Amino acid sequence: MQTLFKSQDLWKLVEEGIAKTDDAAKIRENKKKDANALYLLQQATHDDIFQTILSASSSREAWLTLQQEYRGDSKVITVRLQTLRREFETSMMKKDETIQDSLQS
């Protein structure tokens, strides 16, 4: 998503929010860009995930919600990685299982 936002010159807006300015034309342009970024976020998410950002009023708010929901803090990330590593290390084929069976599941 960051790459998409960067290619559309929207990443700074998503990351920092709408900048404060006195220029009415600039405010209008920033709000339009923000709506575009929010639209891209909504279109890129699965229906189940979409529900979590449905009430967001800005792209920054939606982005922060997604980060909090799916990235978690560093302890959560560490635990997830440890769990995945343990699952990988303990995965073994059963005696009667063939490679073909493994590929199909």
C-alpha cells in the first residue's frame, strides 16, 4: 500500500495527515487527495477488514486503525514470529503421507 500511495503522491498525506494551512484552495486540494487515499484503502481491503475502517473520516485514521489492528506492538510481533517459527520447525510429513498429498493440502 505504501508503494501505491507513493506512486500517487499520497504517502505523506496518509502518514502525517492533512497539513494545516490558511490557503482555502490548498485545503480543498488536500481534502480531495485525502478522500482519494481513503478510497484506495477501502478498495484494497477485504470485506472483513473493510468493516474496521468504515467509520474512518480520513486516510490517516484508517491507516492507523489498520496498523494497530494488524501489526500490533513489538511484543505481539515477536510472539507471532516465534509461533510461526515453532510451527515450521515441528512440521513433519506423516508416515503414509506423500509429497503429492502435501502439495494438495
